Amino acid sequence: MSDRPKFFDDLAGVAGGALSAFAGLREEMTAAVKARVDEAVRKMDLIKRDEFEAMAELARRARTQADALELRVAALEAAGHAPSTPAPRDSAPLESAPPEVSLAPEPPTPPPATEWDVQPPPDTQT
């Protein structure tokens, strides 16, 4: 009775093959779902988090500046210094304007020159 029939060995081999096939199928399904999700995100035209945070910071600064200008206009109106006509659009900007926010990355700075850098030969023609 210690000998197992060949049928059970074959059945165990088929079961082992099926499990490995299911593992491969799982990997293929995961890759297909990931590709579909990536495609859906691309179609929705979503932005990256850092771009969103930069725009949120820009909006926050603009709102702060608008609130400050609102207070300044209210103070000028209260003092009776408000102009009867609006200022022209090409007037100079305010001194307290916040610095501009640039979304473009800064270009890298070159490394400092060392004594090992190759120097061009001196001009020997006269």
C-alpha cells in the first residue's frame, strides 16, 4: 500500500501545472488592468501633484495680494485720496508685489573649473 497509483501522480502534476498557469494568468491580468488604468488617467488629462501644488501656491499668493490691495483701496477711500478716474493700466507695479513663481526648472550650473581641466593651447601665430 505504500505505492501510490500512477493516477494520483498524474493528478498532482496536472494540479501543479494549473497553479503555475493561474499565477501567469494573474500576472497578465494585473499588467492589463494597469495598462487600462494608465490609459484612463491619460485620457482624463490629470496633472501631477507637484504641478498642482505650484499652482495652488500661485493662487494663494494672488489671493493674498488681492486682499492687501483691497485693504489699501479701502484705506485710501476712507482718507479721501481715491482718484476720481481709474488709473491707467500701464502704470508701474506696486513695490510690495510678491516675487513671480516660475514653474520651469532652473538650468543646472556648470561645475567650477579645476587645474585638471584641459586648457586650449596659446595662440602662437604672430
